[in-house]
Amino acid sequence: LRSSHSPRKRFGQNFLIDQHIIAQIVHAISPQKHQHLVEIGPGQGAITQPLVTEVDKLDVIELDRDLIAPLHQLFAAQKNITIHQADALTFDFSILTNEKKSLRVVGNLPYNISTPLIFHLLTFTDYISDMYFMLQKEVVNRLTAKRGTSDWGRLSIMVQYHCQADAIFNVPPEAFQPAPRVQSAIVKLIPHEKLPLVANNYSHFANLVRDAFSQRRKIIRNSLKEKVSDEIWQQANINSQLRPEQLSIEDYVNLSNILIGL
Ligand code: SAH
């Protein structure tokens, strides 16, 4: 890999250099000929190169203008790749396909935008079959957390409302150039075929979860005092003396559905 480009902190650039880790990522994704992949933040093509030869179609989305010409050069011979110079945070992923559940999204994401980017991608789950992301390990722990643990929070609930979330493997800082200060891990997100639980008013549900976790140490009766009366707690069959991390997704969905039905 050539490297005239010096990594930029503001774009969250930590380029993968460990070929063994790159091979492990590709193996986990297991790309197949007829598939349509989307890579967010291809950088200098570390993961792009082994992926592009495996699939029919690969769209890559890169924000850093200085990386666009080198990417075009690197993939000049590949007809199946489309390079988009764009911000993934505002990118309309639905323009890439006419087929539902067709996109396989991958990325070694800039850690500073990983949470908003995942929230953005959750609005396109109709078009996405699965997602594989390299993230800060701590974020992977939150995405895959179980109810009742200290990692269970707004991110776990909103992501697991839409997706099955599984941690795949850890990646040490030395796998990157420059090495990040934190441990990393790969997470796999598979949007549910059909939502197991449905919030009748999604933004109400999202706001309720946000408010419940706004003061994690408080009991939910106090954090949600403005929204939820004792009568409603009873109707929802939830003990209002609990802390927000002790409630399940189903509890939050039920509570939201009762409140909007009033
Ligand atoms: N996939 C490469 C690069 C990872 S670094 C590798 O593994 O080596 C993260 C990449 O995301 C960088 O190329 C950075 O420029 C790009 N990036 C940062 N913010 C972005 C955004 N908002 N939209 C798209 N790409 C972005």
C-alpha cells in the first residue's frame, strides 16, 4: 500500500495495516459474487481491495476529497466499484438500490461519528441486509449489551429495536496506522426481518428512551415524572422504582404505546 497521504485526525483516520485482521474481516463478511456491498470510509482501500474482487457491485463513500483521486487510481481497472465523495452522515443510502434488503454495509468507521452514523443507518434498514463495523470496543459493548447490565442504554435499545447485534472479534491498536488509543472490535448488525416489537409512534418511543436515560442513576419514576403518572406505571406493569437500565425494550415500547394512546 502506498502512503503519501498523512492520516487526518479530524476525519478519524486510522488506517488498517494488519493483513491478518483484514483477512479476518473479509472472512466474517464472506462476500459472494451476486452481492451489493457498501463501504463507508474506504480510506486508502485496505478493506476495499480484498472486497472488490469478490462481489458484483461495490459502492464506497469517502468524505476526504484528498483520498478520492488515489482511490480512482487504485481501482481504475475495476468496473464494479463506484466512488462517492460524500458525507456518510447525510448520505441517502436508498439511492444505491431498488431492491429491499439488498445492501451489505461495511466500514472501519471514524470513531467520533460512529453513534450518529449508526442512528442514520437505522433509517435505511429496509434496504440493508447486514452491517459490519469496526468500532471502539466500548461502543460494541454497548451495542450488544443485555438488559440489566451497566452497558445497557439508549444506544443498545435503539439499535436492538431494529437489529440483532453481535460482537465478532476484538482488534488491538497495533492493527492501525496511526494506532488509536482505544481497543477496537467488529460488530455485526442484522436488521430484523420483521420488527419483533413495534412502537406506534417511533419518535415518541425514541424520546422516551432518551429521557429515561438522561439521569441514569435516578429511578425511572423520577426521571420520567413529567411524562408518566403512577397509574400509567401500573398499567404498563412496570415497577417505577427501577433504574432505566433494568427495563427491557418491550417495557419502553409498551410504555410509549400506552402514553400515545391516551
Ligand atoms: N477503511 C480504511 C480507512 C478507515 S479510517 C481502513 O480500514 O484503512 C476512516 C475513514 O472514514 C477515513 O478514510 C475517513 O476519511 C473516512 N471518513 C471520515 N468521516 C467520514 C464521513 N462522514 N463520511 C464518509 N467517510 C468518512
